[in-house]
Amino acid sequence: MKNKILQGLNAYISGRSAEQKACSFLQKKGYKLIARNTRARRGIGANEIDLIMEKDKTLVFVEVKKRASVSDGAYAITPTAQKRIYRAAEIFWAQHPEFADYFCRFDAVFICEHKDPVHLVDAWRG
């Protein structure tokens, strides 16, 4: 039991560190942070959105994956996960009318040990 708790805590810390690295990376590319770790209420088929960024009147919903390789990260964003992130994005957008005239995009940032982050623009469509 104790090992599972430690594993979960280590995964949480590692994930938050990867999200911070991805956020800093995107900010250096001119993106503005709007929100992080946005969750829809449970039971409606929506996932957490790691980062919501803005650039050039486009809301960018970013999934961050820390994996051994970019391909491992890409495979981790399954079609089911994409649908759930899309649903969470719909809810966020509905709750924030100030972004009603913005475009929308889904990106991914992959964090791999000892490598620069990889930003996949328009990683999937909703």
C-alpha cells in the first residue's frame, strides 16, 4: 500500500513538473497562460485539460505527456482521451464567453528526459 502511495505521489510530482516545463516552453514561444489543470465536473465524460494557452485569438488546449519518447507520448493520447479533452474544452468555452470569438486548437507537448520539449501543433481535431 505504501509503495502505491509513493508511486502515485511521484507520478503527480513528475506530471506537474512536466506541465510547468511545457508551460514555460510555450510562453517563450509567445503563448499566454489562461488556465492550468482545468477539470469539468465528474461523470460527464470529460478529462482535465493540462494547459489552456492563448495566442493570436486562438485558444490552445494543450495535453502534456512526459514519456521516454515522443512516440510513446503520442500513443498515450488515445482517441478516447481526445474525446474527453474535447468535451472539457467545450465546457470551458461555454463557461468563458470572453473567448466566444476565438478560434480553438488542440496541441500536445511531449517532455522527454534530456531533450528539448516537442510541440505538436494541431495534434488532433475535435
